[in-house]
Amino acid sequence: MDSLPLSGLTVVALEQAVAAPFATRQLADYGARVIKIERPGTGDFARHYDETVHGLSSHFVWINRGKESLTLDLKSVAGQDIVRRLMARADILVQNLKPGALERMGLGAELLREQYPRLIICSISGYGPDGPYRDKKAYDLLIQAESGLLSITGTPESPAKVGISVADIAAGMYALTGVLMAVVERQKTGRGTHIEVSMLEALAEWMGFPLNYGHFSGRPPARTGPHHATIAPYGPYPARDGEVFVAVQNEREWQLFCRSVLGRDDMAQDERFSTNSLRVTNREALNQAISEAFARHSAAELIQLLDRAQIASARLNQLNEIWNHPQLRSRWAQVGTERGPVPQLRPPVNFPQAVSTMGAVPALGQHTWAILKELGIPESDITAWEQDGTI
């Protein structure tokens, strides 16, 4: 769609796994042309994580819609020449190959910038382009551990990983932000730039509150399971027929919560609970009192009481319930795949003048011939490269 904000931009993606594909999928959703270069025969290894979406990988379907798949042996002379031809036409290169991989192929960022001064290059790595961890392998769980996230997530007895690829997603979001800033800068200067994003730095930034709390208090936030470590009440409490999550954010809300939901004027006046810090300190007594009051009501009754008092609340939905969530009913769209259409959520940024495009998830090498012919390469060469494994 010409009206999409990123229409006209061409992105070359030397990507695998999650972080870079997550960034480039969002560029594709909003109109950019994304050419994904994959290894001949096997492709992005995220294609093979599982087979749960009609035989396709749940990860791959999530983060690769709307792209064109070009298979290419980047170690071959022909493959590297094709990449250079693509760079001559591209606006953006996003890559998360191993540190030094592009340089070994003669496609290092500095050389590319000299040859294509308008090119914006975004490099995503585990630990950054320098420092003692530069060459260390990095995957999501390992960055969750290295960043300290695991130390504050879980129960008092045991740490727990976050259930989504949070380090990859954090890096992908900063890569997306950085690319868009670089596009704006290029409009001013006429020149591209090279930006670097590391998974460790991205997740360490998201650790800001625990880092501050731990450093300045001299103790880390406690691992409190589904309850908030430093705000109370903030977490799940048992109703007569399930659990209800509650979040009280200030003293005005605390007073309303006591009187209108718990029916306990005495708790509103109790000095043990008069400030958030005191409620955290006296969490055990607080939780017992709330649980006793909640046990008299069903979850539905409690949600009604909480909504009436304008106290934030939620139910713990299982994954199958998200597919039918009343707030998301209008947000699903059908996305094509080689195994047929699948429902996927629309991207969360909504433009009033345009609906995001949600192109198909490409089959491995689906667009190889079309892209090479677009570059002016004779069919005889394409056929030969297909036979010798170059594409």
C-alpha cells in the first residue's frame, strides 16, 4: 500500500533466529520491502524450531510475514556479488550474523558505507562490537541470565526464565527504533549510518528499576512470583472460584480498595498499611487479609467491585482464551503461508489513514528467481547456481 509510512524503503535482511527478524517484520508490516537472505537448503534455523503451525515453526510464522525469501550461499563469490547488487538498491541492511562474519565475506559495514553512502546498516549482536564478550555466543535465555533478569524473576525458592524471548524482543525493538531514527537522520544529511544494538544492553536497559533499587538499597528486589516486588497489593488473590489480579498504585486507590472492595474501613486506617513501603514490609499480613475478604466472592463479583471502584484488575487467561479475548476480536487477520492461511494478530501501532499490510510468510527461496531476474541476471546463470548450490 502506497499510503503506508515505510512504502518505498527496501531492506536487505541477513538474519536468523528472533531479534533481527522481529525488527524487520515490523518494517514489512508498515510498507517496507524486506528481502530475507537465507542459507540454501535449510534457511533460517528458526524455520525448524517446531512444526506446530500446520507443520511450520511457531517462531518463524510469527516474525517473518511479509518478506521475500532469497536463498544464497554467502561464502560463494557469486553470492557475495549478488549481495552487493542488492546493497546498491537498498536503503537498509539489518544483520545479526556472528560478529566478524560480514567482514570475512568482504561485506563489512565500513566498506559497505564507503561504497553505498546512503545505506543504513543495523547490526544486532549478543554483547556488542567490542569488549571481552564480543565473540561469545548469545541466546535469549543466556542473556536473561547474564543481564540479571533471572535473579529477580521467579519464586523465593527458584529463579524462572521469562516465558517469551524477551532479550531478543528488546534488541529487536531497539533495532527498529534505531533504523527509523537513522532514516530521519538521512533525510537531513543525505547519508546513511551504522548502528549497533546488543541484546545485553537492550535487556540491561529494561532492568533499570531493579538495578536502581538493588544498587541504592543495598539489596535486590525479592523474587515474589506473580506479586510485584516493591508495590503492594499488586498481584493475584484467590476468589471463591479462581484468582483475580489486582494493582493498587497509590494511597487514594488504597483507601478506595479497602472501603469499596474489601469492606474494611479498619484496614484503611491501619498504620501497618498506611504507605506502599509499609504494605510491602507487612505483605504477609496484608495478603492474608485480602485473601480472606476475596474468598467471600466469586471472581466475576470481584471484577465488578473492582471496576466500580476503578481499581485495576485482570483475570489470568490461558493461551486459548487470548484467541477469543473480547478486546482482541477485531485485531485478527489471515496471513498466508505455504500450508494455507493462519490467523495472526495485527501489529499494535495503528495509523488512522492506513491499515498495516500483513503479507504471507515466505517458503524457503520462494522469491529467489524473481529477485535475481530483477537484478538482470540471465536465467542460464540462475539455473547453474541452482544446480551448484549457490542459491
